[in-house]
Amino acid sequence: MNFQFEMTDTFGGEANYSWVKRSSFDFKSTATDKALVRRAKKWAGLSGVRCAVDNYGEMISIKPVGRPVVVFITEGVM
């Protein structure tokens, strides 16, 4: 299964998109949300950083505490 990671800046707590970094990764269909979040945090350079994670079903958002960025994980994007 293909997943897209997208990292952008925030303004007022919302995604701002004045810059954006994107990448696609293939994972096994049995990959857990926790494994996806760990991989996305590593990709974004946020390993070991405390984050708020919200799962919206088709999208997961990762908001690091004290940093003006957000990472989105979406599935099935080519």
C-alpha cells in the first residue's frame, strides 16, 4: 500500500503551506498506525520529539509540541 508523507509550516495552529516537503512510501497493508507515525517522524526529523497525533480515518496528522510544523500521512496517493 502506498502512503504520502507531507510536512508543512503552520500559522495560528493551522497548516500554512508557505513551504511543503512531500514523499511517498510503500508499506505492507498490515502496517499499524503507530508504525506509520514512527516512519513519518523519522522522515521529518522528529524522532524523539513529543507530538500530538490525530487519526481522521483516511489521514493522520502529527503536530510536534512547540514547533510550527505539521506532518500529514495519507494513504493511496500516487
